[in-house]
Amino acid sequence: PDGRPSEPATHLSGIMRVIGLMSGTSADGVDAVLAQFSGRAATPRWTLLRSVSRPYPPDLRRRMLAIAQGEAAPAGVLLDLAEAITEQQAKAAECCDPDRSASLVGCHGQTIWHRPPECDATGRTRRGSSWQMLQGPLLAQMLQRAVIHDFRAADLALGGQGAPLVPMADAALLGGVEGWRALLNLGGIANITLIPPSAGPDRQRQVLGWDCGPANSLLDLAMEAFTDGRQHCDRDGGMAALGQVMDEPLTNWLREPYFLRRGPKSTGRELFGRADLERRLKELQPGRLEDQMATLTAFTAAVVAQDLQHLSSLDLPLPVEMVVAGGGRRNTTLMRELQSRCLGLRVRPSDDLNLPCESREALVFALLAWWHHRNHPGNAPSITGAERSCVLGIRADPA
């Protein structure tokens, strides 16, 4: 960026600068981007101008994770927490756009609970719901700019999963190649996008995507348990690299109902949180801590590989490449497991495509906000199971 503030809203033949704010299931902080969009909504021209990451204060993160794991709290505590989260989002936005050149903000908020649609014992479908904690009007007032937030609600109201919301944006941002392209995000949860090829008979196929299963959520919780809270992640996969994968429990885990389901499907800490980790660690006893971490790391890669193997049931070939983004991209042991288990795929980081791995989801929510401004749908029935495509998000303007 040249550092000169741009005019607000649309200018210079439709160019718009947008801030994207994202805090994922790992709840380690807020990723912010300043991006510029122009052109057709479906195939935008875009530039990533600036990106920053601000970690949450440790006490705030602890409180968020406790409530996200189901800890009861009085209404006043929840209200204070929502305000504190909103303040952190505002600080990230201000750091990312000190010149106040953006005219719009897209903010995901912090997921506290995600409940996908499900069928009960009588066969009736229970609608889904999802809570991304944020005070949208307060954020708009603090930043003195319009904020688009609550992106999942419309898809859920239409019977969809409300997640993942990144696939259509992935396809618009990265486009296709000569074969199917996969984009894997390794945040707290691993989710995958499948983009049809740019040419050939499959070019008219729909974009696909779903949540594969746990990624950093179980790994981070395990490191906290193994180190009595001194470490919050397995940096570079160092502990896992010292261990041996325990094949028998890993094979059994892959037979669990969630991993045998086909998309649309979505998940979060509600299924893959502390209680789930404790169950898995019991099954790994009396293995060394290094072996337990190696097995949990291989688990994430094996879940992704199994999902790709199931593509044949959709009459789809394996992708020609898998682009990896998210914080898990920095885990070299996990990346090595992905490459060895996803045979026949070229696995490479999103950084190779000028998309920093930590910025991808924040950029997606900047695009979703721009799409809201352009009245362009951001979801797809093929991905979430919603009745139809729709414009995502709710707009909050400064008072």
C-alpha cells in the first residue's frame, strides 16, 4: 500500500477498501486484513493491502474457551465478554487500517457455540443455530464505519449448516486450474473447499466444501494438558515429530459417525473439544506423550485424506493440488503427514499464491462484506444444504 487514504465507499470506477476481521475456533486472537475489491462480484479483482494479527489477552481467551466448552455463566458475564470481544475486534481493525481508508468492515465475531441441523429420534429435523459473539452496532460506532456481521444466520434460517462459509469466496478469490483444486484450512477445525477445473467437462460442476474434523483444537488442548498450561500449541509440530503414530486407535477413530458422513456437514468445539480430547487420550494410554501428540497430529491428516478418498462416491477425481492455509500450515509435522497420506496430490501453502496462510479467512470475510454491499449471495446449497443461495450478513451503521 502507498499509505495514502482513499476516498470512502466506492470511487475510482467502483474500487472499495474493506477490512476483514476473523477469530476462529482456536480463539487465539483476531486476524485483520485491509483488502481492495473491484470488478464483477463473482470474479472480483482484489489486492491484499495489509494484514495484522492481534492475540487475545490470556484471561479473555481463557474465559471465551471456558464458555465455548459449555461452562455456565451469568447473563452479566456473557454481556461483559461480548463487549470485551468487540473491543478487541476494534483494536485489530484500527491497527490494520490506521489511515481509515476502508469504508466497510466484515467481522465474523467469536464462535461460542455451533449447532448444525440434525434429525431427532422421530425423524424430525431440528433447525441449526450458531452464536458468533459480537456487538455489531457497538463495533460500527467505535470504528465509525458500517459493519457487516452475523454471516451465518441467513444460511441457517434457510435450513443450511451455516458453515463452512469460505468455499464460494475461495473459488472467487483463487479461481480454478486445469483440474480440481482443493483448499484446506487448518484452523481449530479443518475445512476443505473443492473448486472445479477451469476447463473440461467438470468446469460446470458446483463448488463443494465441508468441515472435515478437528485440526488445531485438539492439538492445542493436548499441549496445554501435557505442559500444565505452559504451552498452548505444538510449535512447528516439534513434540509430534519425536513420537510414533499409534495406528490402532487412529484407525478406530476414522470409523466414528462424523467422519463417515458426507457433506454438507459442519462441526466445532461442541464435538471436538476438551471432553473429546480426554476420551481420546484415555485410548492412547500408556503411550508416551510424544506418541500421543504424533497420533493426534496424524489424525487430522488422516481425516482429510479419508474425505478425499470418498470423492469417488461423488463421481469426482482426486484434486490435482491441495493449497493449505490457516495456522496449522506452520506445523511441519502435520504438513508432512498430509503429504504422505494424501497420495497423488501436490500439497503446497497458500503463501505460494500470494495469500498468507494466516490471512485467508479474514480476507474471505472482507469479501463476504463486499458481496453484502453488492447484494451478491455468499453461500451455496451444494455446500451448506440451504434451500437456496442468499446474501449473507447483517449491516450495522454508526449511530
